[in-house]
Amino acid sequence: MSQAGQPMIETAALTKRYGSIVALDGLDISIPQAAVGLLGANGAGKSTLIKLLLGLIQPTSGSATMLGMNATRDAAHVRERVGYMPESDCLPADVTAADFVAHMAEMSGLPQRAARQRANDVLYQVGLDEERYRLIRGFSTGMKQRVKLAQAIVHDPQLVFLDEPTNGMDPQGRGEMLRLIQRIHGSLGITVIVSSHLLEDIERVCDHVVMLDRGRMVAAGRIDTLMRGGGDIVVRVDSDQSSLVAALIARGVAARVRERDIVIAPGGERDAIYDAIRDAVVELGLPLRGLQAGERSLEDVYIQTVGGADVARGKETVHAS
């Protein structure tokens, strides 16, 4: 069992190969008791990681610990304490939501009577109280997503994996689902791992993120820390913006005029950029009225991080050859 303040998930050199294909490549991660976004393009290794953590597949090498237990050796005990909301539409059509969720509660070890009561409670929490005795085949996409969420939390897990939880939902349904996820973590205290390609969703409901690219971790940590101070640098002078832009470009700084400001895109060493701004302003004799580093969005972090990883891989390839 994971103790308070201890990581909910830890991996050490976790590797999974399928023949010549490396799905996970020596992954070392530590996931706290939090709402955590798992980001990565198709083929990044997200699904493989979740399957390994749930003990559904075996690692080629390395190890994974979840809730203080070995994810491979203690897989059955791990799954008793973990919920999983799959991305695929895998619900039985000719069963009511109440019967299905109660069945899943029994599968998790709850007695029949307690499972039925717990199913009704959870369906109420996800907004399906009035529809719980309807057959699932008549449900909308959003309602089916709620059923999948209900079965993932019906046994009161310590941790839940949500795979593309807003998939196929309209804007209103998507917003409601994100509020449900926030409540699951904030009010129920369940650690939430959200696997999604929608960065806006991750930014809204998560406070930590793990970014994967081609089986490797390229960034991890608190979202606010990753976003801090990495955006555009904004420079304001009283006049002659065009001359300052030209002087900065001559120094290798990517600058442009935007209304009254000069905007410098992130790239290269920031200290060198600030030195170039100082030297150009002094050279032109311009009064510097403002200098500010903006915040990055999560999308900026992702693009810059994954792009940086691609460059690093290219250098490794050249070096190896």
C-alpha cells in the first residue's frame, strides 16, 4: 500500500519490446498522489505503459511499482485497488447501466447487495440517476462515457486510469465530464491518470503531467512549473521598433514587431537573448520601457519538448554513425 506522500507509481528502466519495435525505452517515472496528465502522440507508449502498470502484459526488462506493490508480481492485488476507463466503446448493449455497474462492482469484490447500492450511488454521482434502468444501447456517446467512468470508480479505487475520457463528446458534455474528473480527485481523493491527446483538457483538470515520445519520457512535473517563464519575451521601447528588431535579428535573435511591442520567440539560451537586447538598446540609444517573459501554454511546452527530443535523437543518430 502506498503511504501518504509516497509516489503512487514508480518505474525503473521500464522497457517493452515487440520484436524489433521498442514501445517503451528504459522509462523512469514517479507519479505523485495528484491529477496527472499522460501526454503523447499515437505510438508514444501511453497504452503500453498503462497495460504494464495493470499487469496485463509483461515488461521486457525493468520494473514498475504501483500503490507500493510490484505491478507484475502483484497484478491481481493492484487491480483490486485501481480503476480503468477504456477509450474503446466496449459496453454491453442489452444491459441496463445499473446492472452493468453493479456487476463490475461485484467483480471487484463487493457483495451483491453492497454492489447494487454502490452502483446506484455512483450512477447518481455521474449524472445518470434517472437513466440507470435504461438499456445501454439507447445511450448517447456522452452517457456511455459516464457509464464507463462509473464502472471505473464503483469499487472506490485509490487510483483510476481514464483513457481519452472526453472522446466523441460535444462541448457541453465534455465540460461536464471534466468537472466530474475534477470532483473525483478533489472531493473523493482518488489519484487520476488522464491519458489524452487534448492538451486543453489536461491543462484544465490536471496539476501534473508526464510527456512521452517514442517510448521515452521527455518531460514530467507540475504543469505550472513547466509552463513558467518559457513563453515569448516582450520588449517595449518608446519608438523606432523596426531599428531594434533589425539590430536583434543581426545578433541572431528572432524578433518581430507586434503593435507597440517587440516579441521574441523562445529559443536558444535566454541569458544570451537578454544580453543581445541590452546591447542593441544601448547601441541605438533607446529608452527601455518594458521587458517581460511570458508564460507558455501546455501546448507550447509539449511542442518545444517533443521537438527538442527529436533534435536530440538526431544528434545521437549522427554521433552513432
